[in-house]
Amino acid sequence: MLLLTLLIVFVTSSTCSETQSRQKRAWIIDSYEIEEGHPGPFPYKLGQVSIDRKYQVYFDLYGQGIDEEPEGVFTINKNTGEIFVQRPVDYEEQKMLKLSFEAKKMHDLTIDTRLGIEILIQDINDNPPLFEKPLYEVTVDEDLSQGSHIQTVVAYDRDQKGTPNSTFHYAIKSVSPESPNIEFFIKNTGALSFKGCLDHEVVSKHTLLIEAIDHGEVVQLSSSTTVIINVEDGNNHLPVVTGQTGSGKVKENESGVSPLRLHVTDHDVFQSKAWRVEYTILGNEKGYFNIETDRKTNDGILTVVKSLDFEEGATKELKISVKNEAPYFSCEVKSRPTIGLWNVDVTKKQSSGGNIHYNATTVIIEVVDVNEPPEFTVTVKEAKLPENTQIGTWVEKVTAVDQDSSAARDFM
């Protein structure tokens, strides 16, 4: 499509200067418009300029599209004033071409008229919206709440701004693998989010193909990018005590020994915070025991850190609970409304508070009695005798006590 506008200005004064002005301003070219990427055939006529003169004039063009970049786009018939287009132009390279037009007198080649010409390039939809990256990759926590932002993809279109050719929208074309518990969606801004529940055990990596599609009226162009979403395992499995090994016995007055080892199972990812456990001892008010986690096996190693006394009790009952380093989380889809987010049942336990019932077990530690030596009631007792006291004279009485609870308490 092309447009040629001619504005004719007539001057009626008969003075010499006004006549010369009238000759130099007999016409003014406003603008031409040509469509980028015109298929031809070439050359084709863009338009024709003419000038009302009693003498013959010679036409010439200079500037962009002639002898300046992009060169060789236009030519002019120097005798008739016809302008021809010789090849296609690209809107994205040049949105407007500025030329100089001259009309010269044939008899002496003096310039009769000099004007500026602007040729506007009409954009066509020849550019698809292109993404900044061919691949986006992001890692998210399994306990991420639905509706949360995951990743933003960005695309740009080089066609003329504010037109359907450069206006586009995003669309999710495919999700692999598919899961009934999650649905991804993308906003007009390119922000990616989801409905439902992430589940590392079901799908640990989601691969999304996203397209940007323009709104061209004649043809719609598009491009795509890939988004990989890695789901990091969260703590959605509680640890369970499965057994214990060890004698469960400790000698009185002995410390630094480990009478038993607790074993647990956890179905979260091995060696993650969701898998590693922490043990807590209940009923250890006097601080006789301590329990530590074996980082390789997740076992709980119970150690006596303060010596026990058989006479204070032959057994010690302890309750030991286990929980993970990471807060517990679970998510279950209840319904999938067509509008808005889905209805999900979420259970979260942060580092403090919450109503999660952690697994616990009760252990009995047997205190073994040992034959402790009898002890005197006083360590030093003073007695006085006169000199020359006879042999066999009573001096003083000392008392020793044996704390053992066994029947054999005789000692010498």
C-alpha cells in the first residue's frame, strides 16, 4: 500500500520576488508510505511528482535508500519524476527514510526546487515474539503454597509497538509428566504459578513448554521456551521408631557408656533435612542421659552422662520422641473448582507450635547393682588414752555401713 500526498500552494502577487517564491514553492511532498517486505515484482512504481513549469526540469533524489544506507531501494526517472521501488525494505532496520528531492532547470542545471521527503515504512507481522532464554530452570520447595510465584518468562516482539503484530500472549502448550494433583498456569506478565499440591515422590521434575503467540491479523507468529521445575523433597513423611539394639543395662556408678541404640525409618530423601531426625528424652529431669543422632544411619545413641545409683531405683523409664530437622508438611487436593485456586488440605508444622503428633517410644534402662565397699560413718574419729594403759582396754567404737541392697551384708 502506498500513499502520496501533494499540497499545492498558489501565490497571486505579481511582484518579481513573489513570482520567484511561487516558482520555488509550487508544490510540497508530505510523505510516502511503503510496506516492508513487499513481495514485488520489482521495480514497482511508488508515485510520480510533477511540477508546473513552462520550461523543462530535471529530477533527482539523494539520501537514505538512494546513496545512503539502505542503498538501492529507490530510483527516480529524471525526466518524468516517477519514483520506483527496487527492492524490499525492513521496518525493524529502518522505520523511516529521509531523502532530498531536487528539480533542476534543464538549460543551465540550476536548482529550481529543493525539498525533503519522508518515506514511512509500514510494519508487517514478520517477527515472532522471542524469549530471552530458550531454557529456564528453577528449584522450588515441595511445601510451596499454590498460587505462589515460580518463575517469570520474558519475550519481546520487534514489530511495530502498539499494534497487533507486536502484541502477544503466553500459553502453556504441554506439561510433562502430567499429574492430577497439580495444574500450572501463566499470567499475562509471564509469571508462572500453579494450583494444587507439589509432590516430590510423585513428580520430582516438571517440564513445561511455553509459547508466546502474537495477535497478527493476517498471520499469527509464535516461538517457545522450556521451563524445568525441580521439586525439592519436603518433610511429608514422619520418622517412625522401628526397634532398638543393645543390652539396655548399665552398671551403677558408671558413665560414658551407651546401653542402647534406637532405629528409625523415614521415607523422605536420604540425608536431607526431611530425612535426618532429632531425638528428645522425656523423664530425664536429673540429666542422667543424653541422646545423639548417628548422621550416617539416623540411629539414636543413648548415653549415660551421669552415674546412676541402684539403691535409688533398679530401673529408669524414659520416653524418647523423634522428629525431623525440617518442619513437617502435607498437602492433599480436595476439589478442583474451575475458577480460582483449588481446595486443598494443608498441614504445616513450623519450628515451634503446631499440632503434629510425633512418633515416640518408651525404653527401660536397668541399673545393675555392684558390690560397693562399706563406708565408715565418719572418716576421722579422735580417741584419748592415758599413758601406760593396759593392753585390752576399750578405746572407741567405729561404725561402717554397706549400701548394697543384697542379702549378704556381712563384712569384716
